[in-house]
Amino acid sequence: MQTFTSAMRATFRYAFFCVALVAILWAVLPPYRLFLQSLLLGMGCSLLGGTVLVSKTWRIGQMAVDPSVRPKGTGMLQRLLLAGFAVFLTIRFPHLFVLSGVLIGLFLFQVLGFFFVYRSLK
């Protein structure tokens, strides 16, 4: 569980770094604000979905140590609802968000998580 915890810490650290970088770019580059705010929406939903995934995975790991702890699902529905909500906002408000930016942002946590978890297994 220790390697999982350190991998997830690194994932969240770099994800927040990416969000801060995009927020700075949003403030500095006005012509690209539409794409960058779409990217921020996708990244925010990705971080919330990642938080749900980490909490459920942590709970399943605790069940291996203490059988009295019972996980209540894997969080798949919550993560699908977050992604669906981001896409709904994009379609509902096309003057504020672009679908390509939201979809790229939604994969932030998965890409970073894959990288850091794979690196921690070596």
C-alpha cells in the first residue's frame, strides 16, 4: 500500500501543477481562453474522478488488511457522471467551452496515474 500511496501523491502533485500552469496560461493568453477554460473544466472533473478512484482503491486495500471494512462499490458511476456532466456543460454552453479541450483535460489524471504507478512498480 505504501507504493500506491506514494504513486498517488506524485500523481496529484503533478496534476495540480498542470492545473496551475493552465490557469496561468489562461490569464496570460487571452486569445486562447476558450480552449484553456475547457481544459480547466476537464482537468477539474478528472481530478474529482481521480479522488473518487483513489478513495475506493484505498478502501479495498484496507479490506485486505481488516476484513470488517467493506467497500461500497468501485466509484464507476460517480466517475461516469462527472465525465458526463463535463460533456453536458460543454454542449449546453458552446460559447464557454470547446469539446476538444474538455476531452483532453478528462484524461489528465489517467495519464499521470498510469505513468507514476508504472514507474513505482519498477
